Amino acid sequence: MLRQCATRLSRPSPLRAIAIRADCFATSSARRTDRAVIYAENGNPAEVLRVKSYDPLPPPPPGSVNIRFRLSPINPSDINVVQGVYPAKPTQQHVSGEDVFIGGNEGLAEVVDVGSNVDGLHKGDWVTLGKAQFGTWASTRVISAEDVIKLPAGGFSEVNAATINVNPPTAYNMLHQFVDLKEDDWVLQNGANSAVGQAVIQIAARKGIKTINFVRSRPDLDNLICSLTQLGATHVFTYDALSDKSLAKHVKQWTSKSPIRLLLNCVSGPDTTAMTRLLGDNAHLVSYGAMSKKPLSLPTSLFIFKNLTTHGYWQHRWYQEHSRQEREKLMRTLANLKLKEPEHEILDLSGEPSDEAATKRLRDTLTKIEAGFSKKVLLRLQ
Amino acid sequence: MLRQCATRLSRPSPLRAIAIRADCFATSSARRTDRAVIYAENGNPAEVLRVKSYDPLPPPPPGSVNIRFRLSPINPSDINVVQGVYPAKPTQQHVSGEDVFIGGNEGLAEVVDVGSNVDGLHKGDWVTLGKAQFGTWASTRVISAEDVIKLPAGGFSEVNAATINVNPPTAYNMLHQFVDLKEDDWVLQNGANSAVGQAVIQIAARKGIKTINFVRSRPDLDNLICSLTQLGATHVFTYDALSDKSLAKHVKQWTSKSPIRLLLNCVSGPDTTAMTRLLGDNAHLVSYGAMSKKPLSLPTSLFIFKNLTTHGYWQHRWYQEHSRQEREKLMRTLANLKLKEPEHEILDLSGEPSDEAATKRLRDTLTKIEAGFSKKVLLRLQ
């Protein structure tokens, strides 16, 4: 059940990150058409989303900055927002004479113009968003200085910076908010191949915390196990292992000095119920997703006699409850962790001659995502 | 659905409590045979439990006291312990040449002899147990002074003192440990007719906290609603109301200024799932039982987007984690609340001429409990 993996991934060097930034600065002087990916009403993203050009922004009002998005991911939750099935909703925007919504919750932007009465932000700064559902699938936006999070200079590659807003802080905070974990403690997680799961493995490994990771079975399972092990996973299992009685014995042996006190869950359903039996006393189960679309069903005895506590985690709420200073501190912490870039593909619409051509390419990609394309797609509009 | 109840229960007066004590002291000088309710192995209580006489105790060793039990309840969890299906186990005792277990977890005892090096305990003090599964179905026991909790003099009636160890502190601590409740806040609970549920209603009402209470439908429902309303319940419903869509609207209206943040659960199963939909954001669901014998099954979205937290509560753990001073402080707090005595019947075996006759009466009562006798049975051995 436990597979070994000999090779170790080479980490992106700081030099490489600098090279990427230099290249990006060079392209930033090219001729631009400002465009946004918009929708007038909820529905199937491949049908309701379209690309629309708009006039250049006026200078920002006091307390605000104009930002230019460099790279914005298309996350599963963004799809849910467009479908209208996500609890957080964007506010309507006026784009070239139309009242619409702009897609996107996450992205890397660069400050291009600074209004009066703005402290600590300068032209050229890399920023991400402290405000949820802001609409990051746009070339340029004006935004209150309080709603951006300045990223540490040189701290992230462009891809890491564009994907730093949700998944890595979710992983980091779940590992720190609920249990005071020390070196050689254990964490159990499912959906270990998710972006959050991979960040959990890496952040835990940096602190010497061991992880027991569950993934779905798949044809290329050995490759996946190898890749998660290279990230720092201690053990990787498929959910089938949960019906093997020897698993509980092994886990008990491994964790005898430090019974597992943290389970991170993005799956729910019966497999997660089975995973809770591997926990020690006084454990915390933290849910941040429910990919099985089934409820979290637990024997009441676990709560009463083993003192299990179950929580949810939503990065959106964390941003609402924390100041700009606290957000920027978290970003500096994440930068120091030098997480591996997620596997990704860049959808570059900057060269498309018309909104129609850009819309067609966008919709083709959305159809591919809908069909189960596994890499993260990052949108570049200029 | 909401029933009104005009009459108010008269509370037991302090004079009545004193009268009961006086009476009890009077009987304590009668001739005694020390007896215990014992079992050699787990099984059906009506078959494995028996009454056995034993010699009077020697004087207590240093740091210990001899206590005489006045009244000890037969709780549902005691039955589970005898059956061998409860997670806490008693330790074996030597009774008249036999290695056996003594039943009972809760009870009112009186200090009858104080060993050397014991502070703060005197002959005649009323005490209850700080140690779980001590074996309270016995005339006399020797116990470490650290394992008793002294009750405030005159603070409780004999019946209240005998039932103060588990249910009232469970209710009190669940109302205070998880949410900082203020006057006019709301608490939701199921199993509201349980001993804990009735204590919750009374303790909440004393602080001006409102309760929405769920009970099973039954032939004498109106009487039950009346009795819970007299205790201080704000609303009482049967679980059938959960399928009535107007309930959620009513609850929303009542609790609009203070959405419900605490749900106390001793049932689990689908009705409890339905009850969680009545909760506001940042609520805590605390389980202390699972009478439906079904799991607690919740949509993961409640954890993530509504920030629900679920916990367990076990009074046994609280005693383990708190000092004798803290335990006695809790008892003084409970005494001041003047809770109503639970409905009860006293099984007085003190007059039985032989162990066999006492065993027969005990087993008859256990059979009655097994068949669903609803009042609490309190055992008096002398």
C-alpha cells in the first residue's frame, strides 16, 4: 500500500522567479486593449461568459489604485459562482454600457496608478486580492487600497503569485489554527492531490510534520504517489485502503507517540467517516470542501467519548476577519515557504484580434475544464 | 404547534429540603447490614446483578474517608456499563471473598469516618463522586478524599443531591463552555424531556435565555408540553414540526435579533440534521447522547459557509480535568439554581430480610426499567 519514491523534485530557484518577472516587465509596455470576461446572468460558463473590450481607466480616486491583472486562475469555485450555486456573489459592474458581472476571484495584478491618500503601495507592486469575488478576469480594475494585499517583492513566481490567494493560505491556516502541531506530529488528509492538499503536504513537511494522504485510485496512481511523495508526503493511500483492517494497526504503530489530532477534509461521505476512526483523542476535523457531494456523517460517540471537534474553513471568511497588515504578513510567510507551482496551462488571450475570437477560445477552454481537464488554467488577457 | 401553559410549578421550599434531611438523619441510627449490588461479568442487568452483604468497613487509611451511600440512581448509562457497552469501565473490587464489580456511577453519600491527613471533610458532610464508575450501589465504601465532592450544607434535597453528579453539571457546562450566552439569546435542544434537557430549560430560564425544545410525540404530549413550559421552556415542538416549512420562518422571526448559536443534541439522526438548519452563523452543536442510535450527518457546507462547529460533551471528562475545588464550586453554583427534583421512585431495599429477597426486588425493578419505565429509580440500600 505504501509506495516509495526515490527522486526529489528540484525547487524553482529564486533566479528563475526573477527571470520571469523581468520578462513580464518587458512585455508590459506593449499596446493594449482592456478586456474583461463578463456575464449578464448565471448559467453554463461555456455559454454565458464572453470577452468584452472597454475604455482605459481614468486615474484612480483618492484611497484607490488602478491595477492591471497579469494572470488570473479559473478555479472550480469560479465556475460555481458563474453557475449561481456558490454562496458568495459578485457585485454588478458597468462595462462599456452594460450592467454585468466580471468573473474571477483570484489573480496576480500589478499596481499601475496610485491615487492620493494611499500608503505603502507603489507603481509596479505586485498585489493580490483581499476582497472576495472582486472580478479578476479583467485587464485593469480600480480598487480601494484596503482591498489589495501587497506581495513581497521577488517572493513568488508569477504563477505562484496568481494562485496564492485561496489554496496556500487555506492549507497554511488549517495547519495552524486548530491544533498546535509540533515536529513529528501527524496530519491526516483526503483529496491530497487537490491544490490545497499539495500545499498541506509541503507546508507540513517544512515543519517536520508527517502526513497520511488519501487520493482516489486512477490509472497513473504510481506517478501521483511519486509526485506527492516528492512534495513531502509521508504516506499516500487510496480510499480502498480504508477497508483493509491492517491499515488501522499500521497507523496506530506509526502514530503511537503522537496520535493524530488533525484531519483535513475536502471529500466527506463514507470514506471520510472511515478516516475519522484513525484519529486519536481530542482531534479536530476541518472541512474545506465536499467533493463526494455527500454529507459528513459521524458516530456521535466520537464527539462524546473521543472529544472530536469538527469545524469548517473558508479563506473568504479569514480575509473578512483580518486586516491588510495581517493579510500581508501571511503572504510573506507563504513566500518564505517556496511552494511548488501548481501544474497549469496558461490561456493567453492577449493576441486575439477581436472580442469574438477571444470569447471562442475562452469557451473552448471552459468546455475542456467541464470535461475534467486536470491542470489549473490561468487566464492572461493582455 | 406552540402550546401555552398557564400554571406555574411551585418550587420545593428550603423548608421541605430540611425536613427530608432531618428525616434521613433520624433513620441513620437504625441497625444496618452493609450490602452492595455486584456483578461478576457483563450481561443483562436483570440476570447478572445481585445483592451481597459484607462486613463493616475498618477505619479509613490516611487521606481517605469512609462514606455511607444514602441514595444512588440507576441511570441508563449504568445499565450500559453492566452490559459492557459503555466506554468507561469500573475496576474490580473484593466483596466478601469474591472479585466482582460494584454497579453505579452516581449517588449521595454521607461521610461517616475521616482518616488522618484529610482536609475540609467532616463526619456528616454530604458528598458526591468526582471519580467515575466508583460503584455507588453499596451501603459503605472507603474513598480517597480527593475523589469526593463536598456538597454545600442545605444546598440540595436528598433526591437532588443523589442526581447532581451527571445531568445538572452536563446541562450547566454545555450552556457555558461553548457560546457566551446573554439574556434573550436562544438555545435549541432535542430530547428536551431528558434529565439533562429539563436542567437545560431551567438553567437557561434562570438567565433569561430562551429555549426551543424538541420532544418525541406521545399520547400525553399536552401534559409534557405543559410540564416543560412550567420549567421555563419558551417553545416546545415535536420532531414532526421539522417537516413543516413554516417552522423555519417562525424561528427566524423569533430569533432575528439573536440567531441561534447553540444546539444541544442527545438524539442525532435525520431530525437533528433538520434542526441544524434553524441555526445562525457561527453556531456550536454540542452532542451528549445519541438516543436515535443513528449517526450525526451534516452537510459540509454548514461547516464551511456557516462556520458551524460540532463538539461532544462528557461530564466524566470534565471531572478528570478539574480539581476538587473547581468541582465543589460547580456544586455550589448548581445548589443556588434550586433545580426541580426529577420525577423518581425510590427502590428501598433496606428492609429486605436476605440478600436473595433484595436481589429479587432489584431484578424486578430492572426488568421494569428495561421495559421502558420512565421515572428515575433511586436505590436505597439501608
